[in-house]
Amino acid sequence: MFLHLGGDTVVALKDVIAIFDLDITSISKITREFLHVAEEEGFVINVSEDLPKSYVLAETNRESRVYVSPISAATLLKRAGSFTVNF
């Protein structure tokens, strides 16, 4: 099963590690540093030119990627369906 992240980008659900809301998580200094380093290292992939609302951490073939998506984290979680874990 695949998760559509926006634009022409899909990722296998088995590769998804986490889905984050950009507005909520970017408040943290540690998260901002993580995203900055990931971008410097070339791990960030913008899936659309639209305003980003979420980002998805995924690992494919032992390579980590951060996908920045214009789709809200809530919508991505709904699309993921039973894949999500309730805490």
C-alpha cells in the first residue's frame, strides 16, 4: 500500500516512520535544527511548490528522507488508515 504525499510523490506505507504537522513541531528548536541539518545533508524532498503543511520521515533502502508536503498531517494520517498507531 502507498501513501500519496502530494504532487507526483508516493511512498510505501511500510517505509513511513512518522508524519508530523509542520506548524506544531517547528516550534521546537530541536525540530528546527533537525530539519535544517536534513536539508543541508540533502535528505529533504519538497513534493510541491505549494505552502508546506506537514513532513513525513521515511526510510527506503536504508536511506532516510524527509518529504515536505502541502497536505495536512491529519489528512495524511487518514489516508494511511489502519497503518496509524493510537497512543
